[in-house]
Amino acid sequence: MKKLLLVSLFVGVITVVFAQQDPQFSQNMFNRLQPNPATAGSNDAICAHLLYRSQWVSFDGAPKTGVLSIDAPVSFLHGGLGLTLMNDKIGFEKSFNAKLAYALRFDVGVGKIAIGADVGLMQKSLEGGYVYDNSGVYNPKDLDDPLIPKNNVSGSAIDLGLGAYYNSEHFYAGVSALHLTEAKIDYGNQSSKLARHLYGMVGASFDLTPSVALKPSVFVKNIPAKTIADINLNVHFSNTFYVGASYRLEDAIVAMAGVNLFQNLRLGYSYDITTSRLKDFNNGSHEIFLGYCYKIRKKQPSSVKNVRFL
């Protein structure tokens, strides 16, 4: 009976893990490169963004995710380049994703439109030799069950994504698709097929006064048979600090705030209040954001003196 319970627990956890392959972030308005490669170089600056999320605090095996993204415009490529590194852990399953992005950008009216693609490596691994239950840790190394690996196992696959993005001084919008090939990852006696994810994002900025700006945004993610939407609103004060709130449909209410520590360096924090059926089993979710952008100064054409006009 104990063996059956172990197998049931293991299979149940893995099923949940694979159903939500891409992690979610509440401060998605500051994390655009990871879901959409076409945003590479869109800030006309060399930017680095770091996000760490601890989801469903006090829930055993809850997700913990970190993502680092770096991007910059590259003039001779007529667009931008980006790098994303992401590490995600749920229970005894780990995922690591590293990908390079390129966006080709065009001037369109007062803004720019971009078409982008990324290619990378998706790796998944399982910590073998044990599974958890409410009373402690079982060690099934002496069990002859193919569903429970006795040692660490891992596998990887090439991953592809595409996106389109438009941005101007006061508006942005984008659509993208990740895991296009729906690659299969084999490790040990287990396998996982990456589900194609579709993303949409739109945001705007309205100056209420010279020192107060209202910045609403919407972020949508679609996976097979499930759509998740975040409706966000941030208020920025004198480009010094901001406060905001978000509502994730059927999941959470989010409070967030941030401050510019000094020029071009921003620190942000958000806290999710769970509203789903998991609300009685966790203490919410914490997320920390750190971002830095170095604006590239465009070279001004040098003046040429003409002796006739000295």
C-alpha cells in the first residue's frame, strides 16, 4: 500500500508540474524579453533585469523561480539582441532555460515595430531517490518501481520562439509564441512534451500631471485549454517611485511598489494574495525585481567650418 501511495504522489506531482511549464510573474510589465523575443533592444538602452519569485509561501514544494534577461540595440544588425537565463524549481523537479533572441526593428510613424525570434536550450531534471509526504521523507531506493528514479535524471531539447512587438514613447503591444516545436524531453523513464504557449501584452502611459503618470497594462498567457490574464495599474511619481495593483483572473490580487535607487537602477517588490482554492494552504507569493538600463547616447554629427562664413 505504501508503495502505491508513493507512486500516486510522484505521478500526481509530475502531472501538475508539466501542466504549468512556464512560470508566471506578477511584475510582468518589467519582464518582456522572456515571453517575447521581439522586445530585444526596444528600450534603446543596454538593459539587465533580474526577477526572483517565491510562490505559495509555506506550501511544500512550491515554485521558486529566477530569471535574468539582458538586451541591447545593435545598430549594424538593424535591431536588438537579448539573452535570457531562467531557473525554475517545483518540488523535486527543476527546469533551466537559456536562450538568445534577435529582433529586427523598423520605424513606423512615431514608434517602431519589431519581428523577433529566439533559440535556446530547455533542460529538465528530477532529483532521484526520494519523494515527500506529510509525515516526512520516504527513501525508495530499495523499491523496484520504474516510476520513481533512484538517481538524478535529466534531459534537454532545443527550444524556439517567435514574436512581434510595437512600441512608442507612450504605448506598447506585442504577441508571441514559445515552445513552437513542442519538443519532447526524455529523462530516465519519464518524458515531457513542451506545450506551446501564446502571449499577449499591451500597455500605455498617461501623464496626469508633470510629476504623476498612470501606467495601465494587460498581460495574457494561453496554454492548451487555459487562458490566464493579468490586469495591472501602476502610478509613477516624479520618476522616483511607483505603487500599483494587479488582478490575475481566478488566481490572485497583487500589490506592488518600487523605487529608483539612483539613476537608471530600479528596485521593485510585489506580493500576491491568493484568491484561488489554494488560498487556505499558503501565505501568498513574494517577488523581487531589480533592473538597470544604460541609455546609449547617439553620436551627434560634427560641425564643419566653412572659411566663407567665419
